[in-house]
Amino acid sequence: MRNDGRTIAGVAYGIGAGALWGLVFLAPELVPEFGPLQLTIGRYFFYGLFSLCLLAPIWHKLKPLLGRREWLALGWLALTGNVLYYILLASAVRLGGIAMTSLVIGFLPVAVTIVGSRDKGAVPLRRLIPSLALSALGAVCIGWQALAGPASESVLKQVVGLLCAVGALISWTCYAVGNSRWLMRLDHVSPHEWNMLIGVVTGAQAVLLIPLALALATESHAALAWMKLAGVAAAVAILCSMVGNALWNRMSKLLPLTLVGQMILFETLFALIYGFLWEQRLPTALEYVAFTLVVLSVVSCLAVHAQPRSNVSHAAAPPYSDAHSQKGS
């Protein structure tokens, strides 16, 4: 097919983004003395700072292209895809564990794909049911052992952790869908520039959270601990937020939303792989089954999109993407 090259490149970008994003699950383990809010502020402060430095030389070119609608979208995407999502994710990992959080976040492909199936020209949902079923089964296998085993925390903590994970699922689904659609309609702003703009807005939101973090602080930390937090936050900002998001945005320009959803599975897979390395153990039989189901889910989804179809185009306009000025309103 003439779009095979675009699809292969898009999948490669998706795998790269997942490999980097999986690292965020390790961050709470690397600096356990700091809470989710402090981790979030540190990560996105550096993300915003680095983005600002990269945008400064081209700001004169970008400023006229951004209107009120674009800035509102940037604020909403920064909140749902970064600040709110990471606070909820880190809280879920702390309260419910990595396995339970992975189980819930593992349903992201299902949620995004179902939403994407409503787009004009998208692959019909009925043709994606086998892929969605494999995805759901893989997610269930990933978290089954932790949920079936004895809980190490109180029931209340488990429930709150589960609610945080569900909140993270909803938050990032909104981001994935909204970001993909905005990238399709923004011909005047590159994916890299859009990523940096989101970074600047996210950094501003992180700065606004500093007074809240100071008010909620219950213990002091040594200078070495703060330096460790800064190092972890800077590394996560560069690898996950900047490089990972840049790869994801490139992928979103190449693949339809129904296939974009499947790419999120790689974040869960790599998060588990890093978890096994951190815990210095091999996957269990059930975890091997989960890996197999996840791979089959992505492969089956790719097969559906590779089948000839007359009216499907990854660049099809979303339901609400009517013409708008490049400079916004």
C-alpha cells in the first residue's frame, strides 16, 4: 500500500514513545521520600524550562500563529495530559501499586480506539473488536496477580489508588484524543513546536502548584535528597516529556486515531519490563501471556488498517474540525 511507509514509521515512533514513557512508572520508586505533587512539579518545571529555551529563538515566528483557541487548547492539553494525569498516576502507583495501575492504564487503547472509531473515515469499530478484546485480556492479565493476591495496604488505600488510576485513564484519554485532533488541524505549527508549546504551558501550571506543595509539606528533606529529586525530574522531563512526547506527536500525524490508541500499549509493556529489571526478576507465566496478548492486539489492529478500504484516511477531519484561521480568534 502507498501508506505502508507512513504506517511503519508511525508505529516505530509509537514504540519509541512507549519505551520512554514507561520510565515514568519508575520515578516514584527512585525518589520514594517525595510525594506525587512534588514529583509532578519537578518534572514539569524542567519540561517547561527546557521548552522555553528551545522556543525562544523562534518565538517571533510562532506568536502570530497562536490565537485564543490555540492557547485554550494548550492549557487544557497541558492539564489533562501532563499535570493532572501524572499526579493521579503517581498517586495510584503509591497507593495501589504498579500492577494495579498498569491494569487500569492498560485500558487506554480501548478507550482511545472506541472514541477514534467515531471519526469520519475511521475503521469501523466492529472490525476492531478482536484487537480490543486482546488488549483488554492483556491488561487483565497484567494486573490479575496483584489484585488476586493479599493486599499489602489497607482496603481504603487500595480503593483510593484505584480511583486515582481511573481518573488518570480518563484524563489521558481526553488528552490523546484532543491532541491528535489538534495536530491534524494545525498545518502551521509542527509537532515539535506544539510539544514545546505544551511544555511551556505545563511548566507555568507546575509553578502555580508550588505554593500548594509548600502548604502541604509535612517533613523536611536533606539537600542531597532535593538534588536527587532534581536529577530524576530533569531526566524524566528530557526523556519522557520532551523526546517521548515529540515521538508521540510525530506518530499522531501519521496514524489514524483508531491505531494511535493501540500504540499506548507499549507504555504499559515497557513499564513492566523496567519493573522486572528494577525488581531483578523474570516475568511470571501470566505476565508472559499478557505480553503475547498485547503484541497480538497491536498486530491485529495493524492488519485491519492495512486492508484496502475506499474512504479511510488518517487525515480525515474530526467531527468538529471546521475551518479556522491559522492565527486563531
